[in-house]
Amino acid sequence: MALVNRRSSDVPTVVAVVRVHALRGLNRAQELTLDAADVVLRATKSSPVSDLPTPSKLPGVPSLDAATRFTFDFATEVLNSQRDFALRLTRALRSK
């Protein structure tokens, strides 16, 4: 399977294949969610609800894009820190 990208020979092929299928499923769910959001937005575009202020139009509030990028950048940093910690801990436990 071309999409299987194993970083280490320690990872069994079945685990790598499960990873690929899980990510494909996640991506498909994301596409379906975006499609559904588009349908809802088009259906409600002419409703009075569309006249309510959006967070990006409120003073002092960052745009949704900026807030999303910041949140995911922070989550990535936390996850990377946790991965480094877990690897250091497993090395320390293995050496004892």
C-alpha cells in the first residue's frame, strides 16, 4: 500500500495500514462536514439570523481563521512536547 509511511521497522504493517484507513476516514468525515456546513449556510443565507454579528466583526476579537490557527499551533506545540517527554521517559525506563 503506497500510503503506508512507516517511520520505524518497529511498527507492524497492520498498525500502519490501520493508521492509513483511520486518516482516510477522518478526511472523509471532514469533507462531509464541510459539505453539510455549505448546505446549511446556503439555506440560512436569507434568514434574519444572517444579520447577527459574527465574531470577526466584534471589536477586539480575532478572526475565526486567526483563532483557529493559534489554537492548532498551540495544540501542536503541546503534542510535540508530550511526544518528546514520552520518548525521554521510555528511554529512561528502558535503560534501568
